Amino acid sequence: MAAAEPKPPAGAAAARRLARSCWSAFWDYETPKVIVVRNRRLGVVYRVVQLLILLYFVWYVFIVQKSYQDRETGPESSVITKVKGITSSEHKVWDVEEYVKPPEGGSVFSIITRIEVTPSQAQGTCPESERVTNAPCSSDEDCVAGELDMLGNGVRTGRCVPYYHGASKTCEVSGWCPVEDGASVSQFLGKMAPNFTILIKNSIHYPKFQFSKGNIEMRKDGYLKHCLFDEVSHLYCPIFRLGFIVERAGENFTELARTGGVIGVIINWDCDLDLSASNCNPKYSFRRLDPKHTPASSGYNFRFAKYYKINGSTTRTLIKAYGIRIDVIVHGQAGKFSLIPTIINLATALTSIGVGSFLCDWILLTFMNKNKVYSHKKFDKVCTPQHSPGSWPVTLALVLGQAPPPPCACSTDPGRPQDEGQSQAQAVPPSRPGPTSAPSEQMVDTPDRGAGPGPQASAPPQQDSTLTDPRGLAQL
């Protein structure tokens, strides 16, 4: 006897069957099947979902967001500022050259409203400030000679000396003397500061659309010499009172002038270039930018010094300035009709309407009373006599938890026995080809009628719906 051939492993055979099934299913063609379900509640859900999607795209996407436009954000911008006005303190009159820092007129500048002056500082030795850590002392042993404190005012000499006022003592330092805390004098400049005027000249350019515009009206009659900004009557007169800016930012001017702060002047250019250039106007807003409720670092101040010589020795006046810093911020966007974003958003809208069909299919195949009947009608398998590959719609029905019709040999109606279907198909004469439309069935969601004897029982069997009804409108 010949030796029996070894059988291949079961796993290898299953893998080959799976590979053949996948390869065969890859060449399947899938086409949608139209089924009309006459169910009022399901139809209401379907139309409501479609209406909501349509309203979203029409109102929000196209009207509010203007998604049919090509857009450009962040315009090229230039800002020029100029401050005018005078004020006075307890000791002198101040003009623009003294209280505006820096004087170049850029988009960021400071207006000094209060100062603490330490006059006649010169290089020498003097007591350290009491605010410096480890500066208070009782004897020379408490002071280390040559020690340098980064938060102090000089190098310690090793001596413990009386303070500027009172009975306390601090370590002596070598540096600019007297130190700031020991001899400073405070002066308030904010008496007339609310009436200072600020000219903010701004021009923008959108290079994508070659569009430029400025915030000053083109007039030659000295318009800017006698106007102040008003949102209604003088929109293109960008001259603002400092008190107006602080008030619109929601701040108290007296308090802000004493502690200092940062105010943002925000200019927004939102332009619809499908309209005329006169509809592209600047919009101004004002708000405080620095955190005023932070105890560790509230307000705004800076220091600078003025140097001069007395008897050949260098002397300076140290000034600690509190002020209102103005930051001019420009932003915006421009849009103009373009065919490409219009087509993209229209295609997105039309595709999104299909969400209603997906939702209703899920309801139909999951929650309806006759979901198995609907599943049998929705997922059909049509094969050829040569081979019967798997069908992806049947797989989808299994994933959704539905039972697809049992596989049969190429029947056109899954509910009809195979021999009956074949015999009837042979008895039907060939008909003329109908119009090429998607297969369609109508299903009425009504209770099933009892099958009793009657005249219809003796009627001849109906022909296949795909042969006798070329439009595919067979009734269930």
C-alpha cells in the first residue's frame, strides 16, 4: 500500500480560505439599493436632521463665517503716535519732551504721571537702604566688608553707620549716594494728564488682495487740528484724550496715575472686500493689559537718570517714574469671494446631508419592530453561477447585529424558495430593458395581514419584480 499523504494543518487551510475570500471580495461591486419606508416618525426624523444640517451650512458657514471667501489674516501695519499737552507738579511745569518716554512716537510709549526724585547722587559711601535684606545692623561685626548684594545699592565697606533718619543703623555701602530710599522726593504730574491728546496714525495693507487703507481722513482743511475721536461723527479723526482712553478701559484715572499701568489700544480691521472700500473701517477697543490685582507686582514703573558735572565730578539725578504705558495693537482679517473655498464648502454641505440617511438607517435596523425584515430587504447578495464571493453589505449587516438572508444560489428574492424562483424565472418571457436606475422597493410600516383562503390564493404566481417592473417599484 502507498503511504498516505500528510494532511496540511487546519490553521493553514483556514488562512488560505480567508485569503481567497478576501481576494474574491476585493473584486465585488457594490451599488446602493433604494428602499422607500413609509413610516411617518422615521421620515420626520430624517427631514429634521436634513433641515438642521442645511440651516447650519446656510446660516453659520456661509452667512456668518463667509466661508465662500478667500481670507487673509494679520495685515501689514505701521503705527505712528504723537502726544501733546503740558502739566505741572509741585516744583515745575512739564512738557511733552519730559514726560513721554521714549520720544520716537512708536506703537509703545509711556506717559509719566508720578516721579520719585533722588537728586545730587555722586560716587561715595553712605548707609544702605533698610529695604535690602541683612542691611540693618547693630555693630561692625554684622557687616562683611566686600560683600555685594544683587538687590542692594553698592559694595559693603564693613562698617555699621546710622541711617538717614531715626535711630536705626544699616551697613555702609560704596556706590551712588545717597541711596534712593533715603533722600527721594515724590512729585505728582497727573493733574492735567487726562487732557493730554494722543494722535494714533495707523495704515494697513493686505498683500494678497493688494488693498491698503489708513485711519485718517484725506482732507486738506486742517481737519485734524480741531477734532477729537468719536465713533459716530469723527471715526477718521484718531486723536484721543488720555482720560477718554483710561475711562473706556474701565479704570480710575487718579489711582492709575499713582501706581502706573498698561493700557491697550486695539485697532481691528475686518474687511469684506466684496463690498466697497468705504465699508472697511477701523474698530477701536480699549482695555488694561497688566494684572492690577497681583500684590507682588502691580502697577508700572521704570527708572532713568540725568547726568551732569559739578566741579569736575559726575553727578546725577535718579528718577523713578510711574506712568501709563500705551500699547497700540493692530490686527484684522480680509476676505474676498473665491471659487475654490465655495466649491469645497458646498461639497462638504452636500456630503453632510448624508448624515441623516446614516442616522435613519441605524434607527431602522436597530430600534424598529420589523428590523429583521428591513435588514433582509436592504442587504441583498447577487452572485454569478461560477462563484459566490462574500459581500461587504452582508458583513455590515452582521456588524450591526442583524441577520442577513441565508445564502442561496443567485435568487432575486431571498424569501422565495430556490426551485420556485428558478421555475418562475424560466416561465417569464424576456422583457425589454428598463431605464438604468437604482433598484428601489417601497415598504409600508403596517401590521401584517393574516394569510387566509380567498380569491388571491388561486391567482397565478407573480413574476419576478426585477423582470416585470423595470422601474424597480415592487410593493412589499
